[in-house]
Amino acid sequence: MPADDRLIVALDVPNVLDGMAIAEKLGDSVSFYKIGLGMLTGGGLALANELKEQGKRVFLDMKFFDIGATVERAVGGIAQYDLDFLTVHGDPHVVRAAVAGRGDSDLKILAVTILTSLDRSDLDDCLIQSGDLQDLVIERARAALLAGADGVIASPQEAALIRALPEAEGRLIVTPGVRPTGSASGDQKRIATPASAIGDGADHIVVGRPIVQANDPAEAAKAILAELAAI
């Protein structure tokens, strides 16, 4: 089955060798990979470079959050690697700094709204303002897009609401928290199936453990690709 870059496979593994082993098993069926913060000290940037040399697209999920000057410098450094997507937290000052830092590169800045592993009780623990979680996600998405983000990270449950925003026209929506039917939810609390997420307006879905930890990762990926092809 041909690759479909709507599927992004999260290489949430300890090191570059494990990441390359998964990529080799998936072969030509997968064209887009996510490398997260947990891989950074395990050769994440080296893995990103290797995948790019193979013609793959790479999403670096660092979720930068700091003062503007620091974010701008950090993103400027990442922009030299010719990667495709980079995440930062969706606070407007962070987004503006990241956009400035990427300069004239093609790096897309994606803003994190509220992590898909969190629910309202978690926000209460973090002293986040009261209110419906979905409403907060939508307002954070709007603010990030107005600040210049190329797109947002949000759970599949908010994808349709974000897609309906005027500010979201022509912008990307990338959804983690995607689980094929019958898969365990793991640490994700706001989830949906691949077809549901794309149908609700997501441009890309991120799938990790249901593929990476499968007995046959290639077959697991092909099952998701078949589901996407049927939409």
C-alpha cells in the first residue's frame, strides 16, 4: 500500500537504533515520522537527519516553552536541519518567537493547545482557569493562529471545532490521541479513531504505540492506511 502522509508514526523509542529498526520494518508504507522530546538524548536529531536523507518527512515534537528570546534562538537552531514540523506551546509570545526564529525556512510551527493526556481535573491541579476544556482548547487555538502559527496540535475531539474557526482556514490541524478500534488508550484521555479524526478536519494523525509496539508494525500501519484510504 502506498504511503499516505496523513499518517505520522511517532517513534517513541529510546534511541536512534531502535528508531531506525522501526522505520526499516515500515519501509515505504510510511513517509512521515514524529520524533519527541524523550528521544532527544538518544540521538533524536541524528535520527531526524537519517530519515530526511531517506526522503521521509519529520515532525520534531519538542513543545518549546520559554521566554521569547530563548525560543527564537532554539527554533533558529532547529530550522537549520530542514525538518518539516516543530511544536511549541501555544502561548502567543512563544508562537511569535518561534515564527521569528524559523526565518525563511519551510519549517512549520505547530502550537500545542492542551495536551491530549490532560482532562479538566488535571487543569484544576495546574491552576488553569475554570471553564469547559473544549472551550479553552478552541480559544488557545485561536490565539495561537492569530499569533502566526502554521497550525495546531489538538485532540481529535476538538478537531471539528477548530476547523470551523475562520482563523483556521488554510492552517494545519495535527491530532495525537488517535487509536485504531480495539487499541488501548494508554495515557491518552481524549481519543478517536483515525477515520474519525480525519473526518472531523485533521490534516494529519499521529499514531505511536499501536504501530510501534505491534507484533507486526508494517501490518498495523497498513490497516490504518486502509482505513484512511476508505474516507
